[in-house]
Amino acid sequence: MASSQEVLASPHEIPAGPGQREHWADNLRVLVIAVVVVWHAATAYLGGSDWYYMDRTTSKVWATAFFPASVISLFALGPLFLVAGWFSARSLARKGPGGFARTRLLRLGVPLIVFIFLINPLASYLGDLGRGLHPDLAGYWGGGAYAAGVMWFVAALLAFSLAYALLRRLHAPPAAHRWSGAQVMVAAAVLIAATAFVLWRWWPPDDASTFLDLRWQSWPQGAVLFALGAWAGEAGSLENLTAWTRWLGWAALAAAALFVALGVYEQARGQLESTLHSASWPSMLGIVLYGIISVAFTVWFTALIRVRWSGDGPLRARAGRASYATYVLHPLVLTAVMVAFAALALAPELKFLVVAAAAVPACFVAGYAATRVPGISKVM
């Protein structure tokens, strides 16, 4: 059975060639998940979306500075979707559609269920304790605390994987690709923008009221990037996409600067919320930029890590092995660290730095410990 590395991005045991492993994918996962942990710590102390425990600053300066980061966070998981699609193509070719689907149901479905019905209620309970409340633990298993939360990513990846397995069961991959990498990336950006425009009419990016907090508004981006990675995987080489790395980097930077400027402008006018729910020119421009950044940043960042950070070492190998479990467990571990530092007499800005520095290694240690437990190690 393939290792848990295959679930989020690269299988730790799948070689790139004779005697080789693609360590860059492990490194990419470790970096992205560490950033996710820091980001969720920032939401608790500096602003942004809700977290299980919050100790917010009231500084308008920090609230304003936090806005560009919150915009950029829309694209943080893109590289994981792309690389998951890339390795999914190889895994499906090796196992067949049925074997691939069964593996994904086990390694994605089981942790998703455990998170919704166990980890998320525990994190909610722990966060309420940190706020000085005295809740009844049993009440958190009554259904009120059931949510996918950060595991919306895993739920989406499971849906995309099963859809991909069904597609390849019905239709074999093409013998040759008719489109170039550049054409596919342009089509991907257009498709992300078009689907976002349709879906955001019901669930705009600021809406957290979806069923089980599954964040449907982010699924079009993830689906297209997963498909883009699968396309490259079936073609046999990421070079079909990464040959345009320099241009993609500049395109991502320019589009991101304009995207943030547009958001700040609409926020200053007090029109940001209405813009997200409208078909005005700022909304249309923002959606187009969203599609461009989603593809350009994701491919550029993936190529950058692949070229510049492909080394390996004992610590990085353990962190890579633990990355999936770290992602699943980090809400509980991070909230526990926040509660442990709740009595620390520091400004929220300084407390964020302390908590983030402590939480990142704590989450990875907990994730690695989980992978050493028999039974759990077979799933994560």
C-alpha cells in the first residue's frame, strides 16, 4: 500500500526514477502546511476569519495590514491541489481506477469523518475553555460542533479523486495531448474565473455558511488545478507547464498586486461586501485576476520549489512523512497551544509570534507521532 504522502501530494515511497524519490514534493507540502498553521494563528490574534480560540487585537493598523494577506490566502492551497493531481495520474495508472478509488476513500474519507465527528468538536471545546467558559464536553457531540473546517480541502480532494477515477474508468487517457502547456493554463484560468463567477453568486468568498463548512466557493479553483496536475501527470512531465516559469512568476506578481489594490480600494469605499455579491466591473475584474493568479502562482511556486528546494535530510523526511497527519491534527494542537499561552501578558501581536513559533513544530511533532501509531499509520 502506498504511503500517506500520496494523499496530499507526493507518495513518499514512489520513486521519480531508478533509486530516486521526488523530495521536492515533500518539501512543498511541509512549507505550505507550516504556512497554514501560521496563518490560522494569525487569524486568532490579528484578524480575519474565525478560529476556535481568539485573542484579537483592536488595532486598525493591523486590521488594514492583515487584509492583503487574507486576500493572498485564497491561493495558498493551490500547489497542493496541483501536485495531488500530478501524483494521482501516476497512482491511478499503477493501481487502476478501482484500486485508486478504494485507496482514496480510506486515506481521505476516514480522516475526514474522524475530523468532523471527533477532532473538530474537541477543538471547539478546548477553545471555549480557553475563553473562560465551562462547557459540557458531551454537548459538543450533539451535532452543533460538526463541521469540516480546514478539512474542506480533504473533502474536495476526495470528490475530485473519485470523479477522476470514474472518468478514467469510462475513458482511457488520450494517447497524445493536442494542447500545449501554455494553452491548457490559459484555459484553466478562464475556467476558474467562469466557474467562480457562477458559484460565487450563491456562496461568495466571505460566506462561511455552507453545509458542514465545506466552502464550496473554493472548489472550482481546486478542481481545475487538480485537473491541471492530472493532465501534466498523464503527459508524463511537469515541464509541459513549468517551461513558462519566469513569465508565470511575473504574471502572478502583477495580477496579485492589482487584485490586492482592487480589494483595498473597494474596502476603503465600503463596497467590498457588495462587490463580492454583484456583477459590477470591480467584481468582474477581480474574478478574472483570481483565475490568472490561481494558475500562474500555483505553477510558478511549484516549479520554484521543484528546482530550488529538492534536497532531503532526516528532519525533512520526518516532516514530509508527518505532513498529512499534521494538517489533520493542527486545529486541535494549535488551539491547545493558544490556550496554554492564554494567560501570557503580551499584546496580541507579540503573542501571535510566540504562539506561531511554538505551534509549527508542535503540530509536526504531533503529526509524526500519529504516523507511528499502528492503524493510524495505515491511513495517514
